[in-house]
Amino acid sequence: MRVPEEFEELSPSEFFWRHKDLAGFTNPMRAIYGTIRELVENSLDAAEVHEIPLKLHLKVTRLEEEQKGEEGRQETLHLHIEDNAGGISREKIPNAFGRVLVSSKYRLRQSRGLFGLGGKMALIYGQSMTHEPFTIRSSVGKRNPIVEYTMMVDIEKNTPRILKRRRLQNPGGWRGTVIDLTTRGDWAHAKQKVVEYLTNTAIAAPYASIFFEDPDGAQYRFEPVTTDMPKPPTETRPHPSGLDVESLKRLATATKTTNLPTFLCRQFQRIGPVTAKKLLQFAGMHPRKDPHKLTREELIQLTNSMNSFTDFKAPEASCLSPVGAKQLEAGMRKQLKPAFVTTLARKPSSYSGFPFIVEAGVAYGGEIQPNTSGKIPIIRFANKIPLLLDEGSDVVRKVVDAVN
């Protein structure tokens, strides 16, 4: 007799806990490197959104000596990271740190993290490896108090579990966020990557002050070389190119307008009354049609027309926050100390309706040491994040290696 197959539902936090590799926690070395990277990037994003020159203090302390297990060498470590960014209000802290897929990053604007997952995954990983809670201390400054939460994540339910909550006086008007957590990882193999990551981060964020103390007592200080910060990205409306049927359906359902020209002008960037008229003529649709009453066939028809219409202007670039050629040069001079450096920022381009900006710099001479492998050193960034792993699969590496 066949036993009926059982079906099981997983919460988002349990799914990512079971599949840690999807978030980059594939081994003990990547776990500690990824934890530091994700938390530093959250601080950078929070500071840049509020146009605050970041002051970051990061300290890693060894709690337990190295042990060898099935996954390799590991030791128990305590991480302390403190920033002076915008802070997080009292009511938002539990969900911001204790519920997966709840984030301020699900908007059409550039940020280092796209999914709001990495920081929480670092906390969940540490909790699952040590069964220790983490502590969040934050204030939005001025006359607001400091609030402190000692928490864990209920992984099965994807909910925050608050163990202790305190309200502290804030006479100095401190603003920022402090995170303390216990985790496990292979520091010996992660150290080089962490230092390289922070060094490269200082290139892309030359306005940030970063102080790092490692478990062996070594200290690394990255001082700012400019006060100029990139203009923070602004949330924008979707561009009509590259839209899919589901997105169009959601926008049509949520709109308060009752005709297609107004709907198109209000819901999308780069569509004005004249462009809306041309698009509807191109799509063969009546302008008085109510967006709420679009049939399945009409949604598909309008989506296909938007994707093949060629009179749209390029997407707005206000949702992007590039480093800037001047700031990139300042960062390269400070960290690389070359004899010669030049930088370039291209004008905005778009792909499938999404804007992007290419920035690049070349430096040589001075204190730059020749690469022992004989290859030209490449420092890669995406969304201002240093990319230290899997360089061999990058098209930039392939192109540079092909140059005589």
C-alpha cells in the first residue's frame, strides 16, 4: 500500500537557514567574511541614504580557540559593529533584524544589498551555530532615547523573539546602530579576504572612516580623504521597457485612475501625454479603457507593445548612486598610492528598462606591487561592493587577460 506523500511548508527564514549557501555562507571562511561584509554594507547604505559621512568601528574577538570539525577549522568569535548612520526607530527594530524578507531595500533605487537578506542571514547563521542571542542598540538621535533589544529569530515561524528590551537615556543625542553577535568561522583563512574587502571598500567610499580590530589585536584604520559624498539615490517609478505582465497587472489593479493615458503617465517614468498617446495607438488600445478592466489578453497585448515600442527615452538615473570619478580617484590615490591614476564615469545607459552607470579607473607605479601571478590586478565592484571571489568568471578579467 502506497503511503501518501506529505507536503511541508517552510518559512522564509527556515528556507534560507537550510540553504545557507544561497546567501553565501558555504563554508566557515565565507561565513565569517560574509557576516562582516553584510553588516558593513548595511552601515554604509544607512549612512549614505541620510548623507552622513560614515564612522564605523568593527571589532572581532576570539571567544574559543580553533577546533577542527567536519566543515573544516572553526572558532567562536564575537563581532561588535557600531556606526553613526541614521539609526532605526524602536518599533522597527524587531522586524528589521528578526524577520527575513522584511527590508527597506525593496524599492526602485540602488543599494548595496538587493534582498534585505544578508544582514539577517548573518544573525541567523551565528544563532544557529552558537545558540546565542544577538543585541541591537540604536537611536535616531536628537531627543530620542537609545533602545536596546536582546533577540533571537524564531527560524521556524520567521518571527523575532525578544528576550530583553531596555530603554536608555541619550543626553548627548547619539545617533546610530550597534550590533553585537556571536558566530563561528574560520578566521585564519578569512583574515586576508576581510582586510582586502575593507581596503577596497575604502576606495569606493573615500568619505568613510573605518576602524577595524581583529582577533589577534591587529588594528586597521581607513581614514576619509574627502568630505564629498555621492548624492543619495531616490526612489523612482518603473521604466516601461522590460516590463512583464505580472508587474503591469499589479500596477493596473492598484491604480486610482480610470483611463489608460493617465495610468501610464502616473505609474511609469518617461511617459508623458504625447508618448502615452503614441503608445496606445501603437498597441491598438482605446485611451478610455479603464486599467482595472483590462482582460488577460489586453494585459499581454499592452505589455508586448511596451517592450517593442522604440520611442521611450532612456531611464532616469536618479535611482542610482555612483561613486563619482573624482571620489573614485581620491580613494585610489589614498589606498593604492600610485604614480599615475585616471578615472572615468560614463553617462547612464539602460538594459531591459534598468539604468546603470559604468565607472572605471586605471592606476600604476608608485607603491603598487607587481602581481606574483603575472596578471594585471583588477579590483572589481558591483553596486559599490568589492567582489573578491570568483574573479575568473568575470568578463573584465577575460578581456584584460586577452590584451597583449
